[in-house]
Amino acid sequence: MAANPAGPAGFQNKTRVAILVELDKEKRRLMSGPGASVPLSARPSLKEARDSAEQQHIAAQQKAALQHAHGHSSGFFITQDSAFGNLILPVLPRLEPDL
């Protein structure tokens, strides 16, 4: 009884075809989803997404620094973007001169 030499190769081809069919179905499902109607030019670019994520990270750092400063100091602080990396700045009260 001779073994069928095309047997394993035929099985691999059927498997590949089945995988490709499933991928095509998934692609079509994704293409017809809610985000598919938005043109690519209207979607945020990778740079814009990265900048947005960086801004959110900075905002979270400012909030954490501000909460820590208010919790551990009797001073008053504000958030401020700084070229020197300072996320919060102390606010000194303005004293009116005595007349």
C-alpha cells in the first residue's frame, strides 16, 4: 500500500486556505465597523496620538505633584509648564505695604 505523497501537503494547503478565508472575513468585518466610515485623513496620526499621550502623562504628573505638595506643605502651589521641568510652582502671597 503506497502512501499518498500529496496527503500532508494537501492538508497544509487546506489549512492555509481556511486561515486566509477567516482573515478575509475578519478584515471585512473590521472594514465595515464603526471606525471604517472615518477617512484615514481624519484619523489622528501616530505623532498626534503620541503627543496626546505625552500631554496626558504630563497632566497626570502635574496633578500628582500638586496633590503631594498640598498634602505635605502649608504653602500654595500652582501647575505650570516650565522649560526647566518644574511641574508646579510655589505661589508667594502678595503683601500690601503698611501705610
